[in-house]
Amino acid sequence: MQHNVLILDFGSQYTQLIARRVRELNIFCEIFPYDKIPTDLSIYKAVILGGSPFSVRSEDALHPDLSQIRGKLPLLAVCYGAQYLAHFSGGEVAASNTREYGRANLTYIKESETFFDDVNLNSQVWMSHSDSIKKLPTNGIKLASTQDVENAAYKIEGETTYAIQYHPEVFHSSDGKQMLENFLVKIAEVPQNFTPNAFVEEMIAELKEKLQDDKVVLGLSGGVDSTVAAVLLHQAIGKNLYCIFVNNGLLRKNEFQNVLDQYKGMGLNVKGVDAGDRFLSELAGISDPETKRKTIGRVFIEVFDDESKIIEDVKWLAQGTIYPDVIESVSVKGPSATIKSHHNVGGLPDYMKLQIVEPLRMLFKDEVRRVGATLGIDSELLGRHPFPGPGLSIRILGDITPEKVQILQDVDAVFINGLKEHGLYDKVWQAGAILLPVNSVGVMGDERTYEKVVALRAVESTDGMTADWVHLPYEFLMKISNDIINKVKGVNRVVYDISSKPPATIEWE
């Protein structure tokens, strides 16, 4: 990928949103921790410094090495980045009298500044900091102010360096995307050439060069990511791709056979492996969610190791890893530190002699779908809701038993089928049911019951980095609740999760 934008992460919850906005401009970008800056910067056309929960005045202030960036590449510093440049370059940052958080409006914009092309006075921006820049750095020129923040934006004379104390990446900054476009396209002159067609052409060529005549084994799940990865690989290496679909015993109801049937006619070489008993045996007695994920990841790899040995001379394991998996698995100080491990991120054990190939590693979920459409994959399959790699194990809070899996499969089937029957499935980004580790008192007929509680979850999102709960119709929720309680033995109470991400993750574990 040429003409990249490098985004340095200082632990802000908004860093991933910066990447999303840049990608929306058809510009490829990558996120790296502030202390792991790539040594080769030749492929980058611009750099963005993100925000942080830390203060530049603190002993814990995060210090990036900008010696190869400042004055050499166009640089946009956001929030913490803007304060860092000021504080350590001759300016002054002080604590604000009150925390500056929320909506603000630009009350001053310097005339004839390209950064603010097509941005009107009083444009709304989103503030999120407890410090404020009181004095600009050496050669700093004020570009914009709000009512409470004098130095809301500035540039450094003699450099292509711009800095803003607000967050252009969030929805509440009404012209934020325009400002990013002004900086990246007009000032930094980054080409807008990152399109699905371009990605497909480049990735297929890259896969052909990397894999040559090697054999590749790929784990299919029936989901969007693994399917798109499989079709990309199939177009690159054809018969040398061997697809394996593993039943880990934690799939949705009837999913194992349905998925195998789904791939008929797609030209893919697929083998089904029923390892449900093996997974459930290994998970017995485990309640900690992180241990569950790691156990499933380990067994998943062991199953693949067994199956790959059957294929002569296989050298690669392909995975449908996508960018949010990578980001959430990279530990960075602050709120964006590792939230959960992903069983398909982080490499293989030494005993498994396969190399990893991840053709979708740098794409967000919505980008994967667009690539899939370019590849001609059926729209119904591309519209399928995301489903976690560890399956229902992380939707069963507490230990895993075959009985709990059966209950949750039945509940999930009622919920998902109901969404489809009522025309709501495509209006939801992801939906599922969670089996809670509590029982509640109920009454059925003349008998008192003490049975399981399930929670329903449905969210709207574009990439899974942020999500809002969906306002499903009350009538629908009432019907689904009645259907679940009447049809699924062992459940007597249904609740609906109305938490958004952040602060709540989409999955409960």
C-alpha cells in the first residue's frame, strides 16, 4: 500500500475513528503505538498524532520520537498531539479552570487558510480535554478559536504542521471530515486511491507473489470475513486453497450443516470437521472470559494442525483477521489498551509449522463487505451479521456446558429468525442473545419456576469500533420475549440490552 497515512496512537478511545474517517476519503492509513513508529517512513505521505487520556504536564506524559517526522512530513496533531507540540516546543499548556468536554463552536477562523476551506464560522467541534494551550509554540500561528479556547487550532510556520485541540473524527464535529480532507488532500496531497477495486487487484497480485505454488489451509466460519478471504485466495491460487470449516460446538443452531451447504456452488474446496465434543471438553469448568478465548484459540489451532497434516506439503494458514481485531489486540497505555484477545491474532505456536497469511488484516468490516461485493459474493451472505470467533462461549457468562449451549442456541434462533421475519435483520448491524449466570423467579401455569435469564442485544454500527443499541419496536420485543419463554425450556425471563459502545462492548465477554 503506497501513499499511506500514519496515525500514532496515544491511548485515545477516538484513535480508531480517525482511521475510519481517513478511510472514508479513500485514503489508506495505519495505526501504530506512539512508541513503535515504523523505521521506514518512506511510504507515508502524512502523519496524524491522536489524542490521549494523559496530560502533557504529567510525569506520565507519552513522548513520541518525532525527529524523522516534524518538518519532513505533513503533520496533523489532534488534542493531546496539539498540546504536546505546544508544551515541548516553546509554548505553554496549563490546566483548564473547567474540563472542556463536549460541543463548542468556532468563533474565529483565520482567513485564506486551506485547512478551513469550506468550513464556516460557528462550525461545531467536539472538545475532550482538561488542559488548554495558553501560549503557542515557537513560530506558532493561531488559526481558530472557540468561545472558551483561544488556541483551538494553529500551524507552525516553516513546517507543514497543523494542530487542533478538538476531535475532527467524531460525529459531533460537523465539518471534521472536511478539515481532514483539506489537510490530507489539499495540503499533504495524498492520493485518494484506496478503493475496493484497487484493493482486490493489489491483494490478488500480492498473494500470487507471496504464495506462489504453495498450499494454503483456511478456516471458514460462514461469516463475511473468512468468506471474502477465501474468495480472494481462491482467485489468487485456485486449487491450492484448502478450506476447513470446524464445528467448535459453539455455533448457532444448525449452523454447521447450513454453512457447508452455503459454500456449495462457490467453487471452494471445503471440508467439514465436527470437533464440538473436543472444544466443550476443554472448556469444562472454565468461567473466565479471557481463558475461554485462549482455550478456544488453542484448540482451534490444534484441530487445524491435525487437519493440515492430512494435506501434503501445506505451508500456510490463512485467517480472516480484520483491522479492529488487530487494533484491539495491540496493547497501548490508556483506554485503548487491550480489551480482549482475539483467537485469530498473534501468531502460531512453534510446533505448528505453518506461516500465516491474512489478506483482510488492514480492512474494517464495512470495507470487507465492499471488497466482497467487488468479488461478486452473494449480497445475502455479505449482509450476514458478524459472529464472534469464540462463538457462543462468550455469550454464555460463566462456565460452558452442553445444556447451556443448547438453551442459548434455541434462544438465539428465535431472536434471529424473528428479526428476519419482521424485516428488521438488515436494519441491525449485529444481534445475538446472552445467557446470564443468574436464575429468576417466575410463574408458569400454577407452578413457581426458578430458571435462566437471557439478554437480547442488537446494535447499529459500521465497523464495530463504536456502536449504538437499536430501538427495536416494543411489539416485536414483546413477541420475541413471549416466543422465547414459551418455546425454550429453562428460560423464564428476557431483558434487552440498551448499552452503547463505548462504554459497553458489543459482546458481554
